[in-house]
Amino acid sequence: MPARNQQMCQKGSRASQVLKLMVVFVLLLLVLGITANAQETMVQFHMAIMKRGPNWTANPNKDALATQQKHLEFAQSLLDSGKAVIAGPIKDASDLVGIYIFRAASADEAKSLVMADPLVAGGQMVPEMHPWWAEDVFLKPATPLTLKMVYVAFLRKGAKWTAESTPATEALQKAHMDNIHRLADSKKLVIAGPFGDDGDLRGIFVLRVDSIDEARSLTASDPAVKAGRFVLDVHPWLVPDGVLPQ
């Protein structure tokens, strides 16, 4: 094949890949009920969902406690620098132990930041990385740093998940959107946004409510959850006070 024709084919292939990624992203936004106006103000963050690592222990010894202190200092430094917009622990008995949300230029930068965490370096935690889209409403933490309880709900593909668009799925999508707006208007849904990697995880809701039972009840009211399109996994999450909008 002549060199020029080969270059044109390569450019065409790259353009096709970019177009496919754009279509996937638009579908993700529509699936989660994000309106056109909201899309214009959304930016990409990088989320590290922290899970128990091979060296995790619920009863740390003196050395492990020292490493935890270094972890806290490291997380504080990321918040102070603005590289992390949120860093906080998950407070239940699941295999999830925390979440970082980074304002990073690339997935590689976000990964390098989280890998420098002393608990990650020591094998107590392992990160699961995802690109995540949301409106940039995050503020600086209040000083002195204090943690407040919110609830994070992970939306996953349910048994009735399908990417196919039909009158039935469109009607369900409208009902899903209406429920998101209802929760937002009630000031109980603080922020929501889709993941950008088209996997099993579709997005998150963050709710400011009085209990995990209330968080589960509110998220279970979603028509797409009732229909089995999504399933929700809800966890208590301690986040720095002042970071999330009121």
C-alpha cells in the first residue's frame, strides 16, 4: 500500500475510534439522565475507589497505625493542593474502604497520585480507577478539617440493563430523570454523575440524609431501579466538611 494511502487509513481509523468514544460518552450521559445544559458544565475527574488490599487489617499494630497517620497526612496534602477534591473513608463492613476524587490532567496522573498513598504502597489498600464526570461544584474543605457523613450510591447495570433504545426504555429514562430532579430539588441529592469508561459501574449519587435507611429508600424510589435496569449499592461515606454544596 502506498505510504500516503496508509496514512489516510490510519487517520480514518483514529477518527472512527474518537467518534465511537464520543457516542459512548453521550449514551452514558443520557442513560443517567443528564440534560444538555448540564453536559455543557460537566468536567472530567478521576475517581479512585479504594478497596481492602492483601495486607489490610481491622486491628492494626503499632507500625500499621503509624502508616495510617502518614496516609491521613498524605490525604490532607492532596486536599490542600487541590489535586484531590474529596478524600474520605467508607464506614461499613464492605470491602470498600474509601474514595478519592482527583482533579487531574490524565488517568496516569491520577493513578500516580493514588499509588503514592502510604496505605497503597504498603498493600493495605488497592485502588480501582475510573474517569468520572460531574459539575465542578467542589469547594475547599473547612478548617480545621472535620469530616461529615454523607451516603454514596453506586449505580450498576441491573438484570434488565440494555443499551437498546425503545419507546419503553425512553419512557423509563424520562421517569428516571424526573426522579433525579425531584431528589435534587429536595436538597437531599447533593451531586450525581456518570463514569466514563462504559463498564458495569454507570455512575454515583451522593446524598445528604440522616441515615443509610433513608438513603436506600430514596435511591430505591428510582423507576429505573424498580424496573431492574440499575441496581444500587449504598455506603456511608465521611467527606471533608465544606467540600460539597449545600
